[in-house]
Amino acid sequence: MTTPAPAATGPLHVQGLSKSYGDLRALTDVTFSVAPGEIFGFVGSNGAGKTTTMRIVLGVLAADAGRVTVGDRPLDAQLRRRIGYMPEERGLYPKMKVGEQLTYLARLHGLPAAEADAAVARWTDRLGIAERTGDTVDALSLGNQQRVQLAAALVHDPAVLVLDEPFSGLDPVAVDVMSQVLRDKAAEGVPVIFSSHQLELVEQLCHRVGIIVGGAMRTVGTVDALRDQGPTRLEIDAPAAAPGWADRLPGVTVLGHTAGRTVVELAPDADDQQVLAAALATGPVHGFTQRRPSLTELFREVVTA
């Protein structure tokens, strides 16, 4: 059995990746980095290029241009063995027993037999599937199959984690377990990148987020920084105000009015004090707060821009 590759150190760099399938341009100059200890959320609509990017990182696909490195080291075949990968589609042998399969995968990554057995025991216990190691994968629920898939990505103590839709099909308890696993791996200094359509989870877990649209990175930054880039929104609690009180204010778009609570969006040159004065003219104002867009709202704005 070949010994494992040395542990990777430094950030994961994805630099200028481009990929075409005939006339279809799948990726155009995709660039971002994931620092050691960072959880990076990679989000986009279906077909935006997330899975293609991840497969290039894994070496499953070859890029037409660009490169992937960890620190200053090219991501060669040896270093790819230190990546933990969780594909969106199940990448498991359905008729093989869970424990045997995880041991086999750990050994493929270079772990000696005793270490592989210990790692399988540790991760199946951590992920709540220790009692299912004698079952075949196809006998498990979809949620437990997802837990096995995560164990397969972790069992060889990866230096980089790349996860494609890891929360798909999980119940809330399993989501909590997987979220904590990602936090713990990041705390160990592992760069973690995952894609997800569950943007509330991305917002909770990730240090930074990249939004890919049509095969190109549209924006990258911390969740707070991205939310600050969005338009200014105000939430006004004016119980006596009737619908329409803010409709004619210059530079103000009313987004909603329910039971005396109005949400408006301001143009860059709009005056929030003018909005407050108009609200006070209707009666008492119990609340006047700036409301930053959620990541879900920001995502909609970015992909439709």
C-alpha cells in the first residue's frame, strides 16, 4: 500500500478556470481562494458551473485553461488523494456493506489497515451510523446514505474538503451534525468548500461566499460584506399608517405593507429622514430600522442582474 501524501498546507487557489463543451461555455475565468480554516460557500443556480468547477479541482475533468493549487503546490495526483470529496450524486457501491466500503476507500487513500478500521469506527460513530456498518448502502434511507457519503469524504483525514450539496435530503438533526463536522474540520485548519441551494445554511456556516452565474464568478466576499452591497431597505412600524403612504416619496420603492409595518427600498440618492418624516405624519412610529437583505434575497438580485 502506498503511503499517504504529505499533508497539504496553505490555501486552495482556483485560478482562471475555463471549460467548454463544444459550443457551450461552461466556465469562464473562474477564480477564488479558500484559506486554511475557512468555510467557503459556493452558490449558483442549476447549471451555473459549480459541479464542473469541483470536478476540475478533483481532477475528474480537465480545464481548458487555468490551474488549481494548494499553497504554491500544483494539485497533482498525489495531492488529490488528500482531498475529501462528496459528490452531489451518490458515489457509493449500493450492494457493498457500509463498513467494508469505508474501509476500502480509506485504504485506497493510503491508510494502513489498523488506521483505516479506527477511522471508520470514529466517523460512523460521529455521524450516527455505527449500527449500520453491516448493512448495504441501498438498504439505508437517503439521509443515512448521505451520512455514509460524508464519512467517505472524511475517513482518510483529508487536507482539503470539497462537498457538492452535502445537506441535500438530510433531516434537521443530521444537518446539525454535518454543520458541526464542517466547523470542526475548519477549526483544524482544513480549507472547506461546499455548494448548496440551502442559502440559510450557507449564511450561517460560511466565512465567505462566491456566487457563480453562467459559468463566471459574479461576486465573492464575506456574507456581511455582500449584504452591505445590497440596496438600503427600511422597515417602518407605523400602526396608524394606511397602505400607500410612502408610494410617492422620491427614490422610494415600497416592497410590502402589512398591519402597519412597511418595508421600503431606497435609491442611492434617497433621504431616509424624509421617509421618517412621512411616516411620522401618519401618526406614531414604533420602529424605524435598516434591514439588510438576506443572502437569499441578495442571491436573487445577483443572478437576475
